[in-house]
Amino acid sequence: MKLDHIDHKILKHLQENARITNAELAERVGLSPTPCLRRLRRLETEGIIKGYRTEINREALGVNVTVIILVKLEREDDKTLREFETAIKNREEVMECYLVTGKFDYFIRVVVPSLATYETFLSETMLRMPNIATVESSFTLREVARKVVTPLPQSIIR
């Protein structure tokens, strides 16, 4: 889908502050409120905007352990991949899970309140899943960079 420069501005501003009022958004992108809202609804309807979420300070809630898990499966057939993906995506600790290339099959980011909680997750969930060949865990020391704004390539602008 091709977007114009105003759509691009709308997406940029909403990614920075999803609670912005339509009136304020319209002013920032150079439209009156009605056409701005019409464009916003079109971006939602066409699936460009998937939803609106609240970013929570995990540390303030005591959920401050982030673990990067690399998983290698015994087999890489479609059935095995589907079974693993179904099981892992239903876990609330799993924030992200990617099928990747290289030595491992999956890159998973998990957040938990403590090492003990992670140990329970690992022993009672990960290691009990069928077809797991290897699980390698790395604990993050600090977050160096994390962006919530998706870069919008100029190529999408018509």
C-alpha cells in the first residue's frame, strides 16, 4: 500500500503518542479534524494500524528479569514447528518469538520477576516440550536500546 506524506505524519505521531487527540493530531499533520479522522479510520481498516497499547514500566512492577532464549528443535518439519509455536505463543512470559536462520531455530524474549520464576518456566515449560534439542539462555544485564517507533521507509510514500 502506498501512503502519502500526511499518512506518514499520522503514523509517526501516533507511534510517539497513541493518546493524542484527533484535534491535536489534525493540527500537527496540517488537516482539519474530520479528514484526519477519516484517514485514521482508513489506516485502521486497511490494517496499517493494528491496535493501540499501553507501555508499562516492568521494573516498577517487579518484572525486571529479561531472558533471551535460543531454541534448536530436533526436527524442522512443518508439524513440529507449528506445535512448538502454538505452545510457546500462549505463554504470558513470552514477549517475542521469532523463527530464525542459523544454528538455532527460534529466538525468544521472556520477561519474568525473578531467576526462580525463570527456572520454573524453563523446567516446567520449555524442557517439557516435545522435540526440543537445545535450549540456551542468556540473561540481559541492561537494556541498551529499544524502540517502539517503527521506521517508515520513504518508499511507501506516494
